[in-house]
Amino acid sequence: MGHTCEWDLFISIHKEQLASSGVPQYFWKAIYDKLSNQVFDIGGVVKLLKFEKENDSEFQPNWGLQSTTLIDKSDPNNVFLIDHAWTFRLDFARKQLLHTETLRKRMGNLLQLDYDLPKNILVDEILKHMWSICFSYSISNADDIEDRLPIWYIMDEIGSALIHKDTPNCRIVPFFYSSENITYSLLFPIENINIGEFLCRDFVEDIHDANHRKIALLPWLPNNLDDISMIPIMPDQQYYLEGHIPESLPILDNLVNLNKNQSINLKVFTQYSMVKQYLSCAPFELVENQDDADILWLTEHFKDFLKLSETPEKFVNQFPFEYVITIKDLLALTCRRSNQENIEDYWPKWMPITYNLKTELPNFVAYFKHRESKGLDNFWIMKPYNLARGMDTHITNNLNCIIRVSSTLPKIVQKYIENPVLFHRPECHGYVKFDIRYVILLKSVKPLEAYVYKKFFLRFANVPFTMDNFDIYEKHFTVMNYNADAELRHMLCEEFLLQWQEQYHQYEWHEVEQSICSMLKEILVQASSREPPCGIADSPQSRALYAADIMLEWDKKRQIRPKILEINWTPDCKRACEYYSYFFNDIFKLLFLDEECENVIKL
């Protein structure tokens, strides 16, 4: 009875996982039995063979797995547990290899690397070559978003020995065993495997498009890319709608005589604690009931602009389809609306060259190879579409790494800024990276009416910048707010400007600021030049605050050029309020009373 209850519990917990992974049901009981008794019995049906390399080709497998008996695909016991030799997050891979000699030795042996190499060089070689035996999974139902990020693993010598074939005879899938809180892999045949046959799997079994398969298989198989364009095709309207809750548009005829300057008190309903704490000027009055409010200042996405237009006296702090600038992949599309056929002119000079790894991977690989052939710098930064705080963001010049990472969360890849303008921090003993956050205030898109808040905000790296050691977070990233072990350098823009004058006296900040404002205006012009869903829609009831994160770069003529990194929706304004207690008073008077102040610049 007890065994039956345990089996029922196992199935209730793991049924969905097994089914979604495509594991045939007749294997499930054997999986339970082998997990319960820790039976690793694949050694009874296969032998591990080491291939002698005939040349220096990186595409030749190191190991193979040969059947020593008939492996019948219909035998319910022919499902096998595969252990994992190494499980890791990409951020910590180098550190783990440097500090664990047994791991370093095992990985070097799997990849047939020379263990007598100096430790740092061996680690570099492992990180360079591991992508042919490295796979990932994620726990999609985890409560914390960080726990849902991809986890990478390398299987043991048996699991890592499977070779690729477009017509495979077996499959292998990761399996999270909740009783032990550990992940194994399950190997099972999908064809009968005769004595002497090598076990083979399809490494990209979920990819069916011929061009995409050719690219996705590059870590294992060489392919000719001459027929692939470096210039991606602009997607149709449907792409802009995928994965988004539908938005309705306002009835503009209801809003023709909208009175922007009301003399009575304006009642404000807000979900944001900083507005509650710092909005203090007349005629604004905070209310707790959303129905009573004239102004809705929300931190959740608002979608029903049609219904809102039935109450024309109300405002909301969002525009329909504003996500064309606030989501990274759509911002890239918004900014590159060009008919240029020359790859170097396809992106504006103020935007890092950007590809969508989900839809434009072949184009990116063609461009990567183009740069490689010319001996150009080829470091790239991979960013999830819609995650903040630098989560799951990685820098590399390893094409195989980028190809493999592209199969996890949807990401863009951007050319890493290799020549940033730096800021001297004596306490850090050198020049560090920094970025600048300007607040954008959007009042209207037709006609375009927008401002930037002159009090900008700064973030600094803590380690002097060099183009190496890309896993050192405090050297290459500036977001320190969420890292308990990192120093967060606070600096008012007034102090920064004084130090800027000392460090770069030949470059006037007002000229840098003018170029930033020109860039931001151009982005907004682009974003409002097309009809929704490909552009921001007209909505006289809408007002919005965005945060633009910007880095400065030296161009080839040693001139300073701004580069847009991202534009954030409902940004964290805590620091703005603590630095400048009048921040939200200025913003509300501008957006809802048309009162400009000295702290804003009109775009």
C-alpha cells in the first residue's frame, strides 16, 4: 500500500513535467523505480568510446556511445538515468572552475583539453569549448523570477557522449526530481538500436526551419552562411501583438474639447508610494478610490483606453502601445526604421547594433562572421527582452555561446560598447564605466510634445574598466542597487558636472546634453510615426514618465556620442525624490497644468 501511495504521489507531482517533455507514458513506472532506488544502469547496454582526432577540427566529437545489445524502444525498462557532472549559472561558471580543481579536471577531460595548461588558460579553454556539451533548463513555476532564469548543466561522461544526427535514434531530456530537489536527464530510445550502433540525438529537435537549424547546429556542425543576409527583415504587425494583452484605442471624437487646465482640485489616485509621499503641491489632492480620481498614476499596465475615453475628464500615466519603446526588442525595431541597404547605416549612430536572437539569429550570425572576417572587435551583450536589474545579461565574443543562449529566454544581442567615455573615481583607483538616466516626460504624440527633466541621475561601476574579465559584474555593469555586496556610489548631477568639467574640460556638458536630447526626440518621432500596434497611439488623456538609460561612447573622430541602452516604463524614482523633493511636483504641474519650470527642457 505504501509503495502504491508513493507512486501516486510521484505521478501527481511529475506527470505534467513528463508529458510536456514528451516522455512516453510506458516509461514512467521504470523512471520512478530507478529514481527511488538510484539505479544508473545504462552501462549494461552501452560502452563509451573515445574518438581519436584526425585533425584539429573543433566539430569532431570527442566521445561516442555504442550499443552492446539490442535496445528495444518498446521495452518499458529501456529508460535510463543520466547524472549531471556540473550544474551552474553562467555568471558563476568561471569562478566555480577556478576554485574547484576536480571540476576543472573533469571538464578538461570531457573536452580532451590539456590539463597541464596554466589554470586560467585551462578555464578559458573550457568556457570556450563547453557549448557542444552544455544544455539548459528552467523551473517555470518557481515563485521568484530569479529562480526561473536558465540553469546550465553538463551531463556525465555517458550523457555527454551522444552525437548529433538529424534522424536520431534516442532522446534525452532534463528531469527535475522534486523528492531530492535535483535534476537528472532521462535517456530513452525512439527507434530500436541494434548492437554496434552509436546512440545519437537531435541537438536542436525543436527547430524545424532549415535556415534556423543550420545556424543552431553551428556549435556541432560547420555550415556555409553565404546565402544569409546580414540585414534582418522588419516583422509584420502581428509580431508587435504577440505576448501582449490587447489594448483598446480611445474614441478621439470624445476628447476634442478636453480641458487640460482645470482650475479645481485635481484628484490623484496612485499605486506608487513615492507619489503618495512627495506629491504635495496644489491643486493636486490624493484620493484612495480610483473612481473618484481625475488622474490615475498606476504601476500596473493600463489597457482599456476605449473605456477611459467615455470619461474625458480623466487622465492616465500611460499611452496606448507605448511598449514599442519600453521593451528592448521593440525599441530596436522602432529605432532602425530605415530602408538603408548598407549594413553600417541600418542602425542609427546613437543605437548599438542590435539583433533579436529569437527571430534574427541567422542575420546576426552572418554579421558576426562578417566582422570576424575583417578582424573587428566582436564582443556582444545578451539581454532578455523584458527583465530589469541586469538579470540573465551576459557579455561574450563566443559565437557558440550566443547561439546556445539564444535557445533560452527571448533575448536581444547588442554590440558591446568597447570604447565608453569613462569617469575617474580615485577611490576605485582608476576610470570606471558610468551611465546616465534622463527622465522623459511625454504629453502628446500628435503633435509630439515631450520634455526631459534636467536633473539627471548617474550609476557607476566599481572596478576600473578594461575589455576583459567580462564575468566581473562590478567592472562591466553599473546597476548596484540590487547587489547587497556591491557599493552603490551616490552622486548628484551637480557634483558630477563639476567633476566632468575637471576631467573633460574640452567637452562642454551642454553640448553632450544637446546630443542626448536630439537622440531622445528622434526616438519619440520614430515611435509616433507609425500607426499602432507598431507605434505609440494618439491619446489626449495620456501623460507618461519614462526613464532613458544612456551611455557615452568615443567615436572614431574622438567625439562623444550618446548611445541609448533602454527606456524604462514606471521607473524607480526613489532616488529622484530623495535627491530633489520637488521632483513629482514639477512633473505633475508640467503634465497636467501645462506649467513649465526651469528643471525641464522641451524636446
